[in-house]
Amino acid sequence: MSFKKSIVALLALGMLLSVAVTSAQDAVEITLAVWASSDAEEQGFRDIIERYQAENPNVTINLELLPAATAVEQIDVRLAAGQAPDIVRVGFRGDAIHYAQAGGVIDLTPYLDEDDVADFLPAAMELMTYEGGIYGLPINTDTFGLFYNKAYFEQAGITPPASADECWSWDEFIEIGKQVQENSDAEFALSHLVTNGKRWLSLLYENGGQLLADDMVTPMIEDPAGVETIAWTQSWYTEGLVPPGNSMRGQDLPENLFANGLSAMLIHGNYIMPYLIANMDEGSWGVTYLPCSTGQGNDFGGTGLSVTKDSANPEIAADFVKFATSPESLANYAATTLFLPTRQSVIDAGVEWSTLAEEMEFFATEQLPELNPAMARVMALPTFPEIQRIIVDQLELAWTSGQSAEDTAANIAAGVAEAVAPE
């Protein structure tokens, strides 16, 4: 071989080796840690991962499934050890702000532009924002409706509300509960997911009440609307309309009680519908408007994605979070999981739901607009996890031990005042 050809061959070999080394160096693995309450929810994340990896072949996204009940505690431990996943799912219960306050997740602002965030629901973004920084992007939201067993309603001669104007008042709802329990095969009138502080607050705000005044430090739970809300939910138990085990700290799953035919009605989120499809006869249930009082309010559930301080590739992790919360990804994820999208443009354009299109449009267009921004501001407080614990502890006493509504309100007010007091 001539000297010239040898040089050319060596150069070619060098270029190949260089490409191989560069490719190896560019190969990145990212761990995404989430919880999933259904196969559809898990598949929604896997679909996003598959699409992202197709566009970024040098990146491998490893999906890690966590138990929903202990996810926050597990991530806290791993953050303390410096071994947290690159990306974590954060719930609309103050998770992102909880992590941000402790320095556990990074500010995504340097990786975002205005177009990345302007389209998201403002209330959802409030739960991702801490001291001016953006510590996550919301991937889904959800809200409540009133599910009902059609056979039980027919037995009791009950017709569900057909419009928001026909919603049952709180007093009417108690009477309807008694009617269906006495005149159908249902053992109980109601099972429900109003089993944490956040979800119970939706009833308080719907009743025209507030947990805190606009200054965010003065408790208002002892006002008449607060005491009335406590007393109304307490009456579910004193009237025997709800199984005792379906309480704040009870072990009964409300969807099981409903699917097994023990309860005639179920207050739950839109995302429970895949479970109902799998566990109930087709056409045996429907969904309608929640009982209504005087204000604006509905459950404000949902989750986002945050990048942890332990990520070795924060830029790529942030890029995946942006991809996962893009309009196309949110529309696909919502269609698969039966969650609601967090971008207004996706809601306005409509989603091609995989099933139950009429029911999902009901949640998206009738129930989602009832979210109360004042409640979102409370949920965005760094101390909200402690506030939730206080509400749960006191409502459990009211529901299962006979503590009066007035004493319950006073105890919540005292605990919340201490939790939000300036240091």
C-alpha cells in the first residue's frame, strides 16, 4: 500500500474511531420516577418515552414505578443521599414546592422561554412556582364528578341532574342519599375520595368559604361557611350514608365500594373511569354534576414533572420534561389515561379520547372551569403538606369520633395559624 493510501486509510480509521467515541460519550441515560394508578397511566408515560427516544436516539429514558402512597417520602430519602432519579413526578399537593424549598429540584427557568409556560393553566403553574422560579411543568390535571349506579337510581326513582342549573343542593343531596339507600339494593348511599385535606378544601371553597384570608396567614375556617362544610360532610357519617371505613384514615377504597355495588354514588375523579370500565358492566354507571352550594370550587388534582438536583444531565432532563408537556404529548397522554390536559390550547382544540368521549368532555368543559384560584394559592404554600395533615387529623375526629364541627374548625384554625406563621 502506498504511503498516501496508508495515510488516507489511517485518517478514515481515525474518523471512525472518533465517531464511535463521540457517540459513546453522547449516549445518555435518564431515570424518570413516577407512580401509576392504572395500566393506562403507565402506558401514557411509556408512549411519551418511546416518542422522545425516537427523536433522540442517544438518550435512554428508564421508567421507574413508585408506590403512590410513599413516593414523596422515598424521594426525600434519596435526595438526602444524593441518589435521586433525574426526573420525578410531583403531585398537586405541594410536592414541587416541598422539594424546591429543600433544594431538591432545580429551577427550570433557564431552560424555558415564554412560549413554554404561557399556555399552561395558571392555577397549575402556581403549584410549580416557588419564589419566582419554575420547579416543574404540569403534565395532567383532574377534577371530580358524581358517579351513580343507574340500576339503583332507577329502583329509587331518582333522575340525575342534566345540567349545572339542576344540580342538587347540599340538603337535597342528603335527602337523595337517604332515598336511594332506603329504596334500592345499595347498602350505602355514597363512597367518596374526599379523603385528604386538598380534596376536602374543594367543598369548602364551593360553599363560599376559605381556609385562609387573602393575606394567606389569617385562618377563616371558623367562619359560618367553614363550620357548615364540616357539619355537612360529618352528616354523611352520622346519617349512615357512607361506610365507616371510607374516612380520612380509613382503608376502604371508594371505587371498590362503588364497583362492587355497595354504594349507589361515588365522588371521584375522571381518571377513575378506566377502573370502572374494567370492573363494572358496560352502561351500568353514569356521571353527573356534584351537589352544589353557593360558590366556585371543585377538586384540583394533577401532577407535574420536576428535575432533581442529582441529575447528571439536567439540560437533557429538562428537555424531556418540555417534550412530555408539549401540546402533542399532553393530548396523547390525556387521550390514553383519561386525565385532563394542563394546556388551554389542548383543551380548546379538544382531545381525541380513547373512550368515553362524552364523559371526558363533561369533565373538561363543565367541571374543570369550576376550579377556584384561591384554593390553588393555598395549595402552593410551602407548608401545605403540614396544613393537609392538620385537616386530615381533625376531620377524622369529626367524622368517626363525634368531635363537633365548631371544635373541629377551631382546632384546624389553630393548627393552620401555627403552620403559616412567619418565622
